[in-house]
Amino acid sequence: MDQWIALEKSHEDTLEWMELAGEDQSQETLEALEEALSVLEQNIQVAEMETLLSDPGDKLPAILEIHPGAGGTEAQDWAEMLLRMYKRWAERHGFSIEFLDFLPGDEAGIKSVTLQITGQHTYGLLKSEKGTHRLIRISPFDTSGRRHTSFASVDVYPQATQDIEIDVKDEDLRIDIFRSSGPGGQSVNKTSSAVRLTHIPTGIAVQCQNEKSQHRNKDAAMKVLKARLYDIELKKIEEERQAEYDSKSAIAWGSQIRTYTLQPYRLVKDHRTNSESSSVDDILDGNLDGFMRDHLLWLHSRK
């Protein structure tokens, strides 16, 4: 109600200043009108985002996974660039970040990473990032200076809550314990503490090796597994509510959702919404809000 009252008041104030400006076009009146328009615009954007972020799970924390595509070091470096982009985006909004799993690349970059990002509507905003991200650039790893195309997949799941009960039975789990790989700091890779959980009914497998403790790695892996099962349940509910709306085509591996071109020109283009930005460095530094808003509007139009 407070938001609605603020929106209504700013609308009335703007109309009053427009009426006054029609009679008195002094600098003071025009500046007051400009300020009233700015307040109205901000209130409309808040109301719009509240409307767009009203799906089940939108308000929940997000679990985000990044995996490089084929291409070795080149793709692993691109995956690390994406990790930095999402970390910077979260920092811009004051969201908290927790690493659940991290596997560094052999020479540079990363082989995989799983994060939990907590804040207001983190899943609702980050669901726009599901899919394959393509990078076109002059490779820093190619001494010939040739242009390369790299791919990385991003997946996002809402962290499970009690709204949908996720019951993972012991008999449905296969638990594998193995030695962590990568740099060993603090004895991480000196004992068999890494854990892989496989949910037999669905075939979903997750692993965590970031912690020294086998128990903590198992807890982290269970959190990711439940998030993925929760995501499946949300999709079932959405499909039942609107059978004609199928978002899987927009998030499947290989369905390129966005291209980041650094050579021969500079442009970031979202292939679902046709949104574009030439501010490539700003986008890679975490300024993703414009793309996220356009994606929410695109989802709304499809529904």
C-alpha cells in the first residue's frame, strides 16, 4: 500500500507541475517539473519490477553455476570472466556471495564454480542469465593474435524453501567420496573430503570440494541438489499453470542467449530480447540490470 500511495502521489504532483508549467514556464517551475517526472519514473520502475518479480521463487536466494564449454584454457578463462561479472553485479547491489564449489583451470580460468547469492529477488533477477554465453575476441593465449569464439554455460536455481517440500530419501542417493583437486591450501586436497551426490531417480549429480570437512562438503552438495530438485518442481507448477509456456528452449545448453563481442567491434547482444549495449567493459564489470529488466519484460510478454 505504501508503494501504491507513493506512486499515486508522485503522479498527482507531476500533473500539478505540468499544469503550472503550462501557465508559467519559468526556470524554477520547469526544474520542479523535471524533478517530479524523475520521482514518478523511479516509482513506476519500482512498481514495474515488483510486478515482474512475482513468480514463485523470484524472492529466493539463487544458486549459480558456471561451466566452460569446449576449448580448454580459452573457454576456462571466459568462465572466470563471467564469474567476475556476477561477483561485481552482486557487489553493486550489496548481495552476499558464498562459494559452494570451485575448481580452478589447469593453466588459467576455472573448470567449474558454484555460488550462492543472497539478497532481495536474487533468483528472479539472475534467472535471466540461464543459458550459453558466447565471447568473441582476440585470444590472449594465441601467439598468432587470431580471433577466437568461446562458450560457457550458466545455470541458476532458486534455493529450496519449505514452500515446496523436497524430500531426498537416503535410498535415492549415491554418495561418492574422493580427494579434492586443484591447489591444496589448508589441506583441502590432502584427504578424501570431496563429496559427489547422485540422485538416482533423476540422474542429477552434484559435487562439492571447497571445504576441508567431508561433512561440510556433503551439506553444501545437498543444498545444491535440493535447489536443482526445487527448480524442477517449480517448472512442473509453471507448466501446469500454463502448458503453452515453455521456457526450456531459452535455457538449454547450446541455446546461445547472449554474445559478447570484443573484436572486430565492441557489442553485447541478448538474442532473446534483442537488447544491445556497446558499453562492453561496463557490462563485464557487472552492470547487468538493463539486460535483466528487458528479460523480465520479454518473459512477461511471452506469458
